[in-house]
Amino acid sequence: MLSVWSEFGLCAALIAFAGRRLSYYGDVIADKTGLSGNWIGMILLASVTSLPELVTGISAVTLADAPELAVGNVLGSCMVNLSMLAVIDFLHRRESFYRRASRAHILSAGFGIVSLAFVGIGILLGSTTPRAAVGHISVQALVIFVLYGVAIRTVLVFEREQIREFAADVADRYPDLSLGRAVRGYLLAAVIVVCAGLWLPFIGTRLSDVMNWHGSFVGTLLMAAATTLPELAVTVSAIRIGALDMAIANLLGSNLFNVTILAVDDLFYLKGPIFAQITPVQAFSAFSGCLMTGLAVIGLSCRPGVRLLSAVGWISLCLIFVYVLNAWVLFHFGG
């Protein structure tokens, strides 16, 4: 037991370290190419910080034959990302961060709700309609690919004018670091993330056996916590340098990318549609993610200023409550 927990801790530490370097070099690359903060957060950093979920998911369905862990990891990562909004609220001590955040995030949050709801429906229907597939790929996965493309294109069109204005006034914040060196550092950090991500599902499977825990609980809570460490590193770093919108865009953009990872996992899972292999309780995580994203939309829309004990707002407390409730349900009823 001590050995497997030590391996889990080492794997999580590697992902956290490499994720921090990925965010740093990603910011350098974006600075050298002149992109907007929202675009960096949603597209560049979101895809980079979600690399552990991508690698872990592919490894889980191909090498470990554990589709339950793969799906649980993705949905759990989405919920951890949304819980980090409460972390942002706590770190933004002067006032509620919702009062400073751009309302442009509502667009990506809305697509996140649609994507997670579709996943939840797909999980519930997976066991009853296993033949709804093209070859071994489920129809749900194909729709997820299309939905992600539509979401990215819509957000990019919405951000196009802001990107153009930003690029005109951008200043080089890293004059001593070349673009080539940043790319090399980025690739090295990515290799570390890939290796740790390949290792993680095997540790998750062993943890499930040693602790006698459900696979859905291990995937959604433990593995998700480890693979979202890069998002946490990026979030804290962005808040410290005052890049609030970049931090929020990274979290919401990561959720869009994470849902698409489910479709990628389905592509690599050759035994049939992955949604047909998942226990229905995983749908609870998907719909909990919808609820948490809806709470974030409320905050971005009405911009509440009331803070309890001068620390966090009521929306942040609701986000934490939903996350804990989901963990309790998975622990007691997970398959």
C-alpha cells in the first residue's frame, strides 16, 4: 500500500512540475507571437494543461484496459477545474473575481454545459443503445468532435477583434528568452507529462485493487486530482501576475478540451463504443459538471459582490458543495 501511494505521489509531483514549465513556456511562445490573454488561456494553455488527461486516457483504454478510469478521470478533471474557480475567488482577496472577469467567458461556459450534458446523456444511453456506432466509435464521440470544432470556431470569431488589437500593442515581456529556446523547453516538459500520464492509469488500477475502491471513484477523484495539477499551477501563477481572465479562460477551455478527450479515448478503445462500457453513475458527474458550470455563468452574469467572512462568495461555496456531493455519491454508489 505504501509503495503504490508513493508512486502516485511521485507521478503527481512530476505532472505538477512539468505542467508549471509548460505554462511558463507556453506564455513565452504566446508573447513572442502576440496573442490575446483569453485566446492564450482557452486554446493554448487549455490544450497544454489538459495533456495529462489526454495521455492518461489513451493509456487507460489501450494499455490498462480501464475505460471506467479514463472516463472518470476526464469528468473528474472537469469538476476539479470548476472547483478551482473557488480557489481564484479566495486568492482574489480585494473583491469577488466575478466583478473583474470578462463576460466573454460566458460563451465558452455555455458550450461547456452543452458538452457535459451531451456526455451525461450519452452515458445513460450507452448501455441501452450500444449499436449506435460507426465501426467501433460511438455516434456520441463523433458529435463531440463536431461540437468542439464549432465551439472553438465560435470563440475565435468572437475574440478576433480583441486578438488584432492586442497584437498591435504587444510588448516583449521575455527579451532574454528566444522563441526557439521556449519551444525546446515546452517540448521537454511535454515529454515529462506524457511519461507520467502513461504511468498514472496503472497506478490508479492498483490503487483501486489495494484500497478496494470503485474504479469510478479512483478515476474521478484521485487520478483527476493528479492530472489537473497543471491547471492549478497555471491558475495560481496567472493570479499572481494579475492575469485573471487568462486563468479563467484556461479552466473553462480545459473543460471543453477534456470532453473532446472522451471522443479520442473512444477512438483508441477498439473493443467497441466506450460509452457502452461505463457505469451509469458516471452520468452524475457529468450533470454535476453542468450544474457547477451553470453556477459560474450566474456569477459571470450577475457579478455578486457579497463575500462570506471576507473570504469567498456564495457561488464558490456552492461549487465546493456540489464537488463534495459528487465525491460522496461516487464513493458509495460507484461501479
